Amino acid sequence: MSCLRDSISQMDPSLQELIEAIENASTLTLLILSAWHLARVLAVRIVEEALTERAQHPTHWPNCPKCGKRLHSKGFVGRQITSVIGIIRWKRRVGRCPYGCKIGQIAPLDNDLGLLPHQRTSVELQRLGCLLAIFVPFETVAVLLNCLVSVRVSSTAVWHWVQGAGGKAIDRLNRQLAELAAGQLPQKESLDEAIGVLPLLMGADGVMVPFRPEGGKGRTVWREVKVAVLARLGRRSKSNEPQLHQRRLVAVLGDIDVLRPRLWLEALRQGVLTAPQVVWLSDGGVGFWSLYAACFAAYAIGILDFYHAVQNLWKGAKAWLDGRSRKARLWFASARHRLRHGETDIVLNDIAVALKLDGLPETARKALKNLYEYLDTHQYHIQYQRFKELGLPIGSGMVESACKWLIQQRFKGVGMRWSETGFNHLLHLRLAWVNGRFDGLFPLEDSPNC
Ligand SMILES: [Zn+2]
């Protein structure tokens, strides 16, 4: 037998069985698993030993929170925590008030260890559970934790962790929004030099999410979540396909007015004031364009999704030129081509001329008038020839898929229905993850950066 296994078994004969399992392992897999089992048992022993030692140190008793008298020890009381290495048990001194105030259990060692009074699982286990919960349902998280680290927890426990961490993420955001409202600009996120020179691309979209009705019973209520994406727009070196770097998402269950400060905060962080070029790319949603006008028009080139513009063009052509007739198709094809190649004026002129025609049916007039106003409103946002020359995308597909991913992948599983609170907690945890701010929610180091 090797020195290490030998000495472990001499130190603690109760581990003999686990060491024999290592000796008897016939395959590499069994060897690894049995060694891991021993390692976990040893890890728990080491932690328990260290905790028992610390519990013997003299205790500095705080004063009673009710009467202010210095607490006394009422002796050692057991404590248990479920962790990634297994269940850890130890005993530590608990205080009591000499005047008998009802103050619950006060254990200074718990405090020193960073434990909260009712905490039953350790932070690194909660972090792992929350990380899994970002991608899979809570029940699956419980199953996966058992598979991955042999720890048994309920899906309700996972749900509580998500509430805790998601709540922290929401508080953090609210603090930052309050600071911004008070005139304090957020710190710009650091960027690689090569990324910092790329255009900053922004866009937003609405995605529907199924919610439980009030009272819990009845039909699903679909509500719109507004999602915005900010990213640096690069190109793949081989294919020259567009590629997003430093992708950041903003999302909110609420209207445009609630989205606005959140998006502005993130835009400042992503360098909207200093980026060499800023681009806003969106489909025809009026709310998002009013947000663009209010916040970004001074900094950004606005691009109306080309396919959205073309769809409207076709609607107008159909109403004007007798449905799907050859005439309608021909005009549509030429107008589409003109739109794409910087001849928007000619398209607008065509429509203006048509609007003056005698005998134009009222429905056609209305459709054409809408089309004219739409193109006219967006005249600066439909200069597709110029956008192409600048190397900018003219379709908002990238924006839409980034937005949809955030919601689709986790919130729209079969039979899923959310409460507003439950949704918000998980949404903010997911946002923290995609935006690279997840670790700040779990203090694993001495000085957490949250
Ligand atoms: Zn007291």
C-alpha cells in the first residue's frame, strides 16, 4: 500500500473501508469514484476538525440586543450546514441574556464564519444551484446537484436560493439606477483595445412570457418583457460575417418608461458617449423608436430593419395595385430595389403621385398614406445604401435573436407559468450571468466585489 493511503488508514481506521474500495477498484472509473468518495469524507472531517478547534477559542460575547447586558454562554449547541463536500456538523457556543430576554440563538462563531442565523446551505452550494437554475428548471437543478456533487436538496430550496440571489441582483441594479438619477455616471466597463474601436450596436425587442393569472387559477396571462441588447459589432475574420462582442442585455417586465433608465445605464457602461460609432437597429415598434429619439438620437445612427420596411412596402403595394396582381409585384420589386439602393425619394414620389390619383379607393388611400408617413418618419433610418457602405447591418435579426434567447431558453418551457416575483428574480439572475456579473452575487472571497 502507498504511504498516503497507509497513513490515512492508520490515522483513522474508520476510513479503512473506503481505502479498500480504492484497492479493489477494477476500472479507472471505479478507482476515480472511490478516491473521490474518500476525498469528500476527508474534506468534511478536516472542516469539522477546524470548526471544532475554532469553537474552543475564547468567545467575545456581544451585548444583548434587547437590554444591552453582556451575553453569557449557555454552552455548546450543534450546527449543521449542507455544502458541496457534504453535510458538515459541529458544535459552538451559543449565548444567552443574563436577564432572560428572548433573543433567539446568538452564536458569535457563526457570525465570524459569515453564516446567517437560519442558513442551512453554504454559499458555494447555493452558487452552484443558482448557476444551474439559470439554465434548467428547479426540479432538474435538484437532480443535477445530486448527480454532480452527491448533495440532496429540494427544488424548493433551490427556489429560495434563486429568490435570495435574484433579490440581491435587483437591489444592486436599483442602487445603480438611484446613483445615476442623482447625477453619478456609472463606471465604463473595460474593453480590449481591439474591441473598443468597434461600433456599439444597440437594439430592443419585446418578447411574450406566460404568467399565472392573479389568484393562480384560470387562463395563462401573456405579458411582454422588453429586452435590449448592446454589443460591439465585429466581423469574423474568415467569412466576414457580423459577430457580436461584449454582448450585454437589459430586460424588464414593464413598459418603455421602465426600460429607458436601465438601457441608458447600460449604454453608459458600454461606452455610448465614447464609442467611435453607435448604431441603433430596430424594427418598426413605435415605442422603441420613441426611446431612440429620447435617448440615443444624438449619439447613434438609427437603422430601421430592412425586412420590416419591405413588409410595409408590400402591404402598401397590395392595397394600391389590386392585391397580388402582376402590377403590384412589379412595383413592389422595383420599390424594394430602390429602397435598398438609396433611391428612397423616388419611392416616396411614386406614392405621392398615386395618392393624387382620381378614383383611388378609400382603403388604398389609407394604406398608401400610412406607408408614406412611415417611410417619411423613418427617412433617416432607411438609407440602406449608406449603411451598407459603412459596413453596418440593415436587418435586426441579430438583435431579435439575442433578445429572444434570454427569455425563450428558460421561461417558455412546456407548461411553465410564472409569478411576477419569481420571474423577476430569475430574470435578474440570468441577466447577471449573461452580463458577466454573476460572481458578485456570491461572496466567495474575503472582499466580495458586489
Ligand atoms: Zn437581555
